[in-house]
Amino acid sequence: MIRLRLKEVIDEKGLTMAKVARMADMAYNTVHSLCADPYKDVNLYTLNRIAEALNVSVRDLLEDAPDDNSENVKH
């Protein structure tokens, strides 16, 4: 499962969600929603705009998180 690290990156850079929203020229609610739910679907255009605003790679905003159901899967 892919997890968005947006909140962590914003905190590491000492920014606020409002500042990032302005830098990326998008609605505050979009940035807030993605920070509040790091598993929320996000389109690539939005992800790229945020990455460019933060001066990071899209890859820096993503992490591979274990799926909660992976323990129940039989191999």
C-alpha cells in the first residue's frame, strides 16, 4: 500500500499546510485533506505540483506502507 508522506515533509521543511497550498497554487482544503488522510487517492498532477512547490521529488512524498490485511494473506 502506498502512503503519502506530505505531512512529514511539510513538518521537516518547517512549513504550514497553508503556505504549501499557496506555493502549489491550490486550495488549502486539498493539502489539508491529503495530510489528514495519507492513504487518500491523489492524482499525479496534484502530487507533482506539491512536489515542485516543496522542491522535492514525487518519490520523496511516497512510501511503501504495509497493508493491514497482509498478515491474513496466505502464500
